[in-house]
Amino acid sequence: MNLVFVLGTAAELIKVYPLLHEAQARRAGWVVVHTGQNGENFHRQVADFGLPPERIVRALGHTRDLAHALTALGWFCRCLVGGFSAFRGALRKLRAPGGKTYVIVHGDTLSTVVGSLWARAARAELVHVEAGMRSRSWRSPFPEELNRRLVSRLAQRHMASDAQAAANLAREGITRGVVITNGNTVVDALRLVVNPARSPGGYALANIHRFENLQSESRWRHIVELIARQARQRRLVFILMPATRARLAADVWATRLLRDAGVELRDRLPFREFALLLDGAEYVISDSGSNQQECHHLGRPCLIMRDRTESIEGLADGTCVLASFDDGIIDRFLANPAAHICPRSFPATRPTDLIFRELAP
């Protein structure tokens, strides 16, 4: 079995890492084709995981992490056309007579779309990990919801995290090649890096980076004022993604407010460090679907600064609360975050094992 992973962001690499780890253990052929969507942080995460550099193929030359929608659009067009030859070369190198070769993409990024279109052009079998997640609105999150729907039409195998994701695919007429993995592979990544004993708390953690929040003046002000207000009550660490740092650099008011409130502004961390920081937080304020899933598995309270979320993790047990930018919901959560603490939730069977059970010849 040979696996060609097309990945663009560090978040994708984190969730796919358990599959790479398992492929290495099984001595399967594998390679990662990096689209360049996150140029700097992706390769820092490669080093954090100790992945062999010779297994990483760059589809484009060195690129900076994308911080603006317009730069993302330009990169997408360049990568789709200019990166295909590197992908095709990696695919040909791995393909062997009589062997099974899969192209694997993850989630909902523009890189997921690029890899799916490359696989279609190369007539390769496409596997979509984290398939079937839907917010039911193409506008939110945009363009992620559209990306997921498009990739579902291109993939031959759909690794759905839960029954609801599989039902979403069935409503769209997709029933063949659907496998329920009983969880998201991020839980396997957490298993590999987080210690059994929870680290001590004493701080809150914020991570805001989605374009719909950064580009909306009203939402941005709401979030900044919320973070500053909480920082006046307890230590608060704000992790800055490139897009968030760019937004702050252009906003003197927000920068001054956060610094005057004592917010600790820190650049994003490699996953091992971030997971430990997340595990020790009293609560988390985030607009990240990945953070929602991680907080659910770790049992850490998470306030999700979005109107909709395609992830269901943590909503039923109350670990995660969808803010919907409703002050009543937000205030109730922050009045007693400890009420949302839950035991750790790790499935008995690893999602990674179920995926390999489906793909292994």
C-alpha cells in the first residue's frame, strides 16, 4: 500500500500525523506533497513531529504563510497549475505494479481542493479524511463549507468521523465508500503527545484566526473587547496566527487595548507545546474547529466564537458552547467555565486503525 498525502497547513498535518506514524510503523510507502499554503509553520511542524525531510515534496518553491484572502487566491491558482507536476512525479515514484496507491486529503482547506483536483486529473483513487462534516450553510464558514461539498463529489472513499457526518453524505447521495471512524484522527494525535496527567491551570487561552471574524469590524471588536475583559480577571494567553497578527498590526486600537489589559500575545506554537498549553487552560476562547475537537477530547471548556460549526464534538456534553455572538450565551459560559469541565473522552478504538483497516489490501 502506498499513500500520497496532499497537505497545505500545519492543522492538516497535525490531524494526519497519526496516519503517517502508522504508515511508518507498517512500512508502507508514503510521501507528503506540501502545497505551500502554510509555508513556514508547516515545516516547523514537520520538524516538531520528527518526520523525515526526504518524505516531504514541495509543490511550489518557498512560500510565506498566507495572511490575507487575496494572497490565498493567488497562491491557489499558482499551486493548482504550477504544483501538479511535483504531485504527479511523487505519485509515479510511489506507484508499483500490483500495489494499491491512494491520494489522501484532509478536511476543508483550499489545499484539500487542490489535492482532490490533482487526484482527479491523475486518475488516482482519492480518500477524504474528516469527510461529511457540514454546517448546512455555504456562507458559514466560507469557503470551507463549499470546499467540503466539492471534495465529497471528487472522492471515492470517505472517512466520516461519526454517524452524523455519514448521514450528511447520504443526504447528498453519497453512500459508497463511506466509513465511520468513530472519532476524529486528532484524538490519536493527542494520544501521541499529551501526558495522562493534566498540567496545572491558572490561565485562559484564546485562538482567533478565521477570516469571517478578522474581516468583520463588528465581530473583531466584540472579540477583542471580550478577550481584554477576561484578561483583566486572570492571566490570558492569546495565540496569534499570521492572519491575526496582520489584523492586529493594522489596528492600533486593538493592539493597545489588549496590551493595556495584560494579554500575553504569543506566536503560534508547535503542536506538542500547544496541546500541553491547551490541556492546562481553565477555559478556551476559539473560532477553530480543531480546537473544539481537541477541547472535547481533553475535557477543557471551550467558547466557540462562531455562528455555526460543522464539528459536533463537545456540543452534546456541554464541554464546548457555540457563542453565536450572543452576549447572554457568552456571559453565562464565562460566569462559570468550570461547570463545562468534562472527563477526557478518547474512543476505545483508534480512528487511525479503522482507516487503515479500510485501506489495507
